[in-house]
Amino acid sequence: MEKEAKIFVAGHRGMVGSAIVRALTKEGYRNIITRTSQELDLRDQSAVAYFFTLEKPTHVFLAAAKVGGIIANNTYRADFIYDNIAIQTNIIHQSHIHKVEKLLFLGSSCIYPKHAPQPLKEDYLLTGTLEPTNEPYAIAKIAGIKMCEAYRSQYGCDFISAMPTNLYGINDNYHPQNSHVLPALIRRFHEAKAQNLPEVIIWGTGAPLREFLFADDLGEACLFLMKNYSALEFINVGVGEDLSIRDLAHLIRTIVGYEGKLIFDTEKPDGTPRKLMDVSKLHALGWRHKVDLHQGIELAYQDFLLKYTN
């Protein structure tokens, strides 16, 4: 990808998209095209077609998506499947029509079966049933993977897919109901500390194991893959290590400085028991994450304090 390449980052204001923009800028790419959702509704087929006709990008990072935590996924099931399928269908198809040189589609680790062997190898896709609470979102992302495969097979398009593990970092969503577990805990502990609450209630048993990748590491991984990977098969992006939600909660509590008790509400769902990515394929290519979890949570908390408490 030449430095003067015309690069469209779909979803540039989100946590992942903004990390990709930072990675591109850091590497000297300046011809970056962006649109807010108010400027361009990516669910609108004709609007997306006009955008590609007008701008003619040579490379596309497809980071735009409707995302959320377990509550949001289970509550807005129709929105999650419709919005995501519409967004990725429009962008992938127009990238083919307008002969985009390369496209990177971003999915999620939730594409894997709920009870798949651990760690999750790329080969495990479609070998079992999905986690029910986020099935619509997962199906949409699987459709995106299969679209990239199909356009590569039929038309020779250089479209690749990357499946990141659980993400957190700069520009994360800290909504009290719709956010993912790590940012939700940052907000919950911060508010409990500010209000001198004696305890914080956490959904589930605390036993599920999760892997977390700092978003800026993912941004750099996306740029690395755009320059170094071209294959039909999608590729996992993660750190290759996990920890329990209970241990995560204690770590965040320490970083935030909250001294109250943790209460685990075992009546609430745990979700998938474990989601650890096998990242041996990515490591073999020469890429590894740089930011460890403690450092990353500190950076995320500083970002939260800057944006949500002023």
C-alpha cells in the first residue's frame, strides 16, 4: 500500500476505526477518506454507491459496525443483524464494483461456536451452535467473512478478513447498559468510587475467561495485515492469553482505586464460558501485540476520565 494510496476507513469515529486512522497517520499515510454516519448512512445502498463513485478509494478498512455488550446484543437483535449485514454488504459490493485494490473486513471472536475447543482456531468456524445472546451479530459477521471469500473466489478481489478478540481502549463505549464488560466495569468502579458506594454488583459468576486486546494494537495489526496478508482464509487477531472476569474486575478496581466489595450476581448470564483466540497464524507472520492489559486499562481509564468526567 503506497503512502499516497486513497484509503477509506469506514467507522473512523469508533474505537477500532479511530485506532486504524492513528496507525495510518503514524506510518505517514495522509490520503485518508472518512465520513460520519450523519454524512453517509452506510446502510443506504444508493448513498454508498454514490460515495464510491465520487471518492474512488483504492483501499478500504471496514471497521464500521453496530456493536455492544451482552445486554445490547440480546435486546436489539433485529438491529444488530440488519444494520451489520446492510453496512458490510454495501461496502464489500461497491468495493468490487469500483475495483478497490484491497479491503480488510473486521469481524469478532463471537463468530465461533459457544462450546468450541480452546484456543479458538480459524478452522472452528461453523462447527457448532453460536452463543444465543449474540447470535444475530455473529451471523452478520460470518456473512461478511463469507462475502469476502466469495468475492475473492468469483471475482479475484483481494478482500481479507480479520477476527479480533475482545477490544478496549481509546474512544470506547461506556454506556451503562450497552457497553462491553471491560469499559462497563471501568465506569461502574469509577462511579462507585465517586459516590462512596460500599459495593459493586457484577453480572454472572465471574468465572468466564476472556482475552482483551488494546484497540491501538488492533489498529497496527490491521495495517500490518493490509500490507502483508492476502488469502481466502480469515485470520485471528489477539494476544493469546486470557483471564477470568473476576480477576479482570479486581484489576480494574485496583487501577480505578475503588476500595469497596465486589458482589457477583449469579442469577445473571455468564455468556460463553471461554473465548481465547489461537493467534499462532498471526504470530507466524511476524506480528505481536505491544500493550499489556494493566498498561492498556490505565490508558483506557485516563481516556474515560478525559471524555466522561469533564
